[in-house]
Amino acid sequence: SGNFGGCGLEPPFPDNSFSMIYARSVIHHWAEPATGLQELCRVLDSGGRIIIHEPLADAEETALGVFNQSRSECGVTDMSTEEKFTLASLTALMHCCDLDGISWTVTRGEGLAALGCEIFIKKA
């Protein structure tokens, strides 16, 4: 099954181990995002779901401004969008999950959630 997202870790989970996986802001950290997504699908049980919230390089400007203002007020630097995927490139990446029994959608968030998108993956 290879390594998990290119980070050099072999997930210690057999196929079909989880009915629900939730992740936030992870895909842009993986050296091999397609491999990471395929591994998540591999360990997902039949009828299982994956929800990933991923920030975007093309985040909506107003939401990004509000978010960065809040971070500044807390003494935290602005969110970088350089290493992130655009909505189009992330949607293209999701085609690596066009596997038997897997369905998925990518939806841009609204309001403050327009900083990113929600990825929903389901295994039949």
C-alpha cells in the first residue's frame, strides 16, 4: 500500500478500518497528496465517509482578510496561501480517488469558511 502521503509512514491500519475520517488542513502538507488520498480511501470501510476541510490558495479575499485580522489580534502571523492548492487544482487532484465504489465532491466554503473547501468522500 505504499507510504502515507509521502511522509514516510506506513499506516498501521488494514483495509476497511474506519467508518468516518475527518481531517483539517492536511493535504497541502503531504509530499504525495494523491497517495495520501488513496490511502484514506483504502482504509475507509464500506458506507464510510471522509470529510476534509482544506484551505485554498485562491481563498475568497474578504474571508482571508477577516481571518488574518483575527490572527493578527491574537499575535499570529497571516495565513500563507502559497503552498496551498487552488480549488481547480484540488478538484483535479481528487480524480486520483476515481476508484471503484468511491464517490467524492469538492465544495468551496461560504462566509468565513470561504478560506477553503470541503471535500466529501464516500465509499459504497
